[in-house]
Amino acid sequence: MNGAFEVSVWAREAFGGAAGELSARIPEAIRSAHATALTAHVAADMTTNDTYGHTLKVKQYELLVAQVREVPGVMIRRPQGMRFDLAVVPETNVAILPLRYATDRKDRREDSRLAAPVSDLRQSLLGLNSSAAPRQLTIDHAFVDDDALASGFEELEELDRQLRRFGRLVVIGYASNPAAGVWGIGWGDLELKNAATGEITWPHWETLPEISAGSAATHSLAADLSVVGRETSRFDSSTEDDDDFGLVARPSWARVPVSETTNENTAAERGVGE
């Protein structure tokens, strides 16, 4: 199914015996998610990319799980507090996360950042691979009573505990927009270096096969669409309902993170960076 694509030593260490089949199925899942989002975008007759972006956020999880569910050595798990299932390889204790890293072909993956400041929930998930400092109190916590503060941190610690059972997170990275289609699909290790700025690094990255039977139609349809506005290179930062990678648990004392509502660029980017 994956033709002449050669699975690397890194991939076999990450995914064990499932590496070969995953390398073929994962790009198909991402292309299918894009195609579904594109169909919704066209049907909605939108002048912005909101419908595309919102659909893609959900379908990237659902279709990835659907594609890899039957792969030997892969199991599907949903940690408490997550909206979506994750594909897990128990043999190597690895969880797989889809993540769009860019929406403009001019933007390099290496230069991408998360929308800042990064919420506690994103830190919990990306912290599986991170050497960053542990979560600390902020100025906002000074206005929260002790009981609520303790309860909030207990919820986050429980989420951390569940996620760390996976041991390691492998990110399925890709870039897309309605006009240009999907490009730059790959997998690798991602580390969150600075939650305040959204700075990340990619200690390892490998490109996955770009060509598939259904991709040509998807790209040609996308190329025919007229999309106006500026694209943004930050992960899913252009809409107001950032989904924290499907994590929904949030302490009662916490304000809605800036990355979930607006920032200084949101008004200009809304609907055109999906």
C-alpha cells in the first residue's frame, strides 16, 4: 500500500511492527479529513474559512482513528477529559496526535509556533515530549481562593497522570487550506519549549508519502476555490474555539486561555487561516 516508501529506524522504534502500515494509512486519513472539510466549505458557500477549519479540527481525529483502527498493534484510547479518541501503540507506549502546523505555503514547519500563551491543557499533552519547566503559578492565581486553586490543579494533575501512561507522543504534522489543498504531511517528535511564547522545536521529523489515488482530485478541486485573505502559520489560531487538541477538562478558576478566544491578530486572521 505504501509502494517504495522505506520505513526508517526511527519509525520502527516509535511504532514497532505497525510502522509500515501506519506510514501508508496516516497520509490517507489526513487527505480524507481535508476533503471532508473542503466539501463542507463549498456546501456552506462561505467567504471565510471558518467552516473548513472547524470541520477539519474534528475530522482529523475521527478519520485518523478510523484509518488505523484495524492496523495490528494499534489500539484506540480516550483519556478522561478528552473529546476525541487517540490511536496508541502499546508495544512502544506511543500516542499519535494529528496537528496542522501551517496554512500558507510560504510558511516553514520549522518556524511554526503554537498560539500563545499555551493553555494548561495543551501543555499537559505536549509535555509528554517536553523538557520544559513544570507548570507554575501565575499572577491570575493570586485572585483565586485556596480551595478552588487546589481543586483546579488536582484536575490537571489527573489529566497529566493519564496522558503520561502513553509515555511518548508522536505528532502527525501537516499543512493545508481550501485553495492549496494538503501538503507537508509527516510525523515526528514535537517539544513545547516556551508556553508563554508558543515556541516549539521538532527534534525529529520525517516526511510521509505525498501521492495517493484520491489526492489528485482533492488538490484540483481545492485549486479551483477562491479564498481571500491572509493565512496564518500558527496552529489553528485563526478561529475563536480552539479545541486544545480535544482536551476539555479545565479547572473552574481558570480563565478561558487567550489561545481560545482572541489575540492581537485574531480580527485580521479570523476565517482565513484555517
